[in-house]
Amino acid sequence: MSVSPARSAAFEILLRVEGTSAYASELLHGAIARRLSARDHHLCTELVMGVLRWRGALDQIIARRAGRELKKFDPEVSTSLRLGVYQLLCLDRVPPHAAIHESVELVKRARKRSACGMVNAILRNLKNDGAVLDNDAGHPRWLVERWTCTYGPRPTKQIRDYDQRTPAMAVRVSSADLVLELGREAIELASGRLLRSAFLVNAGEITRTDAFSDHRVTVQDEASQLVALLVGKGQTILDCCAAPGGKTRIMAEQNPQSTIFALDVHPRRARLLRRLVPLGNVRVVAADARSLPLRSNFDRILVDAPCTGTGTLARNPEIKWRLDESDILRLQAYQLAITSAAITHVAPGGRLVYSTCSLEPEENEQVIEKLLAGNPSFHLLSCAHELDNLRSRGDLAWQEISSLTSGPYLRTLPGVHPSDGFFAAIIQRE
């Protein structure tokens, strides 16, 4: 029996995610997925993201029936089992016989024939035994315990529930003409919930439009867009960790007469940044932000720091299965190194905006506290005040500003807010 293009692509992508540091969201728009029809791409996306969101619960079910943990299986076998179980338990429109037979066929094609009987038996027995996914196994226990201590039981449940659903796709569209153009390509847009400049894609494949191919429309979470707007106005702006460039583009559009220097440590990502943000006032530099090659001072600096990404698990569910608790402090040291270098380039009266898409205090409040302790000429500004300015300008659609802040900081929580989880702090030089 042959394997459908969607399942074959999903199998290949999941193996890549398992064996490398690749992200599913990128692979689903890469070479593997581009060969699929729109219908097959939709199924492939559902399979990949569903398996990654529910991997812990799927592994629990499989291990119970196999009598051993999945880490003892070859990756090809565990991946085919996860695909089969997810289809049987979660996709009503997939015929059970197709889910079972194609999972077995994937094992055969991967040259793991000795496992075919086991895969077939587990899936056939599962079809009739009333198994359900355990929501408590949707996240690693240590992560849930951390969030419960930090945010409390109710917000933690909201975060977990949000992470297990497909989030809305938010885009930034810079003109009314572009909205009309997308409408002609059968893209149905709704108003953003956080920002008036953001739109939500209600229907249509926006990644297959000319505007997306030409980099005139950007897929970007609303909270990510909001962080870029917090940077405000300046004649010279530095974006320290800029790729892929969504925030860079917003700052450049908001400051058309200014010069924006956009850095990324990886030359490949810097080249990508040049393609995605081809605006005339953006200068891309491949450099390590910890040892800036620029002598100038800047009116505004954005440090959107590399982080654990625990605020983006709805979009990047593989993170929760890769992450170890020790990664948090390791990344904090990196974040401090970048921000400590960047702060020396803030002009008198200038501002530095520090942000992450992490929910962990060690990467957020603690970084700012350590940074300010070593730099007495800087002080915190209130994000609430800046949010109020954005609302006065007509940029902010969200009415309850107090719910977007934690003390002087910006804080969005998935499920509590209709967005990824972001943190931001604004510090100003005397």
C-alpha cells in the first residue's frame, strides 16, 4: 500500500524535528512541504503540529501498550506510532484503516520491517479500547509546576489549554490596498484583538499569495508586533538580534527617516533578513551583539533576546520536549551578556527595550534587575504609560492596559491574552 503525500511529508518533517534543531513551523513552509497540494499541506500541518503538541500524551499511551518507553524504539518506529495514534484518537475524518496501514507502511519504507507487526498490533488494539489523550501529559511536569508557582493555577491552565490548540494566524498588513489585494486572492481577514494595525487570517492560504512571496505581508504574532511598537521614535535605532526581521520592519516603517541597524550573529540569517526586510533605511550587519562592531550610540535599542521560547509553545510545540530546566539559567547568562554590551551604546536620554518570548522570570525580570544593578545611570520606565500612548495614537485595540502589565513590565500570557507570551521592559539612560 502506498503512503499519501501528506503522511509521507509529515513523517519526514517529524524525523527532522526529532533529529536536528529544526523547527516544524519552518519545515512546513520549506522544500518538503512545497511539493504538496493545498489540501495535503493542510493535513500534513495538522499531523505534524498535533503530534508535537500531544507527544507526551501519545508516548504515554504507546508505552503502556508496548510495555516499554519510546526512547527504546528507533525514531522511525516511534514517529510512525505517534502519527498513527494521533490520527486514531484525534482526526475523525481519517479512516482508521488508512491511519493503521499507512503507519505500518512508513515503518517498512524506513527499513524497520521487524517492527511492523508490533506497530500494526498496537494501533489495531488501540482502535477498540477507548483510549483518550491525557491533557496533563501535554506539557512536561516540571514546566507546569514552574508556571503554577509563578502565575497561579488558573493562568497556568489557560496557558496549557492555549498551547494545545491551533493559534490564530496574525499578520501585519501595511496598507489598505494590500488588504484589498489579499481579498482578491480569497484571503479573509479580521481585525486584530491587541493591535489595530494587525489582522487575523480567518480563511485562505496567505503563505501562497504573491504578497507573502514578495515579503509585503508578514506573519507575526500580535504581541511580537506590540513589542516593536514599544521601541518608539528615534533617529538611530539598533536591533541587536534581528532575524527574521518582523520587528525590524515595524521599526523601519514607524521611523522612515531614521537609520535602523539590524544585527544577527549568523551570516545565513543575516542574508535572510536582507531578503525579508528590503527597506532602504535598514542596514543589516552580521555580527555578535556581545561584541558590537559599531562605535555609535543609538536613540533606541531593541534587544529581543534569544530565549527558551516558552511563550510560543502553541506555535513551536517541539520546544517543550527539547527544553531542560538547566537551559533557563544558561540562556540568562547569554541574555545578560548581550544586554550588557548593548546598554553601553544607548545615547544620553535614549532607551533600551529588552524583550523575550519566554514565560520564565529568570529570563525576564531577573535579567533587568541584574542589568540595572550594574548600570546606575539607567532607570525603568512604565510600560503602562507607553501602552496608553499607543492607545491614544490608535495603535492599541486592547482596552484593559492593566492586564497587559506586571508592575513596570509588559507581560502577555497565552490564553489569558489572545497571543503568544511576551515580556518587555523599557529602560532609559539619564
